[in-house]
Amino acid sequence: MKLNLRTFVLGFIGIVGTFLSGAGLLVPARAFGEDNLSVIILSNLRAFTGAELALTLFALYSLSNKKFQEPVLIFLLLTFIGWTVGQVLSYIVDGVPNALTTGSIIVQALFIPLTWAALKQK
């Protein structure tokens, strides 16, 4: 398997996302740096991180099965755009988040053009 942009995006998101979503499923309050989360918020965090885990495992699987790479990249692109728009809106409406969230906004925003370029690469 040669390392091209498509392989890098799928592999990086697959590996890092699996670890992050695993932490979010097991200990969401600690993973997100908040101790005072309500049961509703914890339930939603686990639901989102469960969906993230499924997507990241699918990204890893698509490395060995090329026919799934395009659908995974499309979904990753839409997810990055949606999360970035939502977090920037929250930044504007709710105020400045912690450093971890600010860093994740920047990383997600950087992965939008990377994922787009990987999607266009054949």
C-alpha cells in the first residue's frame, strides 16, 4: 500500500479517531475535560462518539477495500464541515471554549481541504 494523500487521511483519521472515540465512549466527562455533565449530555456524547467510532473503523477498513474509500471520504468531509460549522457557531454564540476544543476546531478545519483533495485523488 503506497502512502498517498487518500491513504494518509483515511489512516490518520482512522487511527486517531478510534482512540479518541474510544475514550469518549468509556469516559466522556474526562475525555471532554468536563466533570459536571448531565446524564442527557453524557448520553449524547456517547452516541456521537459511538457514531465516530463506526466511521473511523470504516475508514480503516476502506484502506484494504478501495471501493469504500470514496463513500468514507464523502462522509468524513461532510462530518468535518458540520462539526466545524457547529463549533464555530458555538464559539460565536456561547463564547471561547477551552484550549482542547479550540485546537480541535483548527484541526477539523484543516482536514476539510485535505479530505476534499483526497476525494479528488484517484
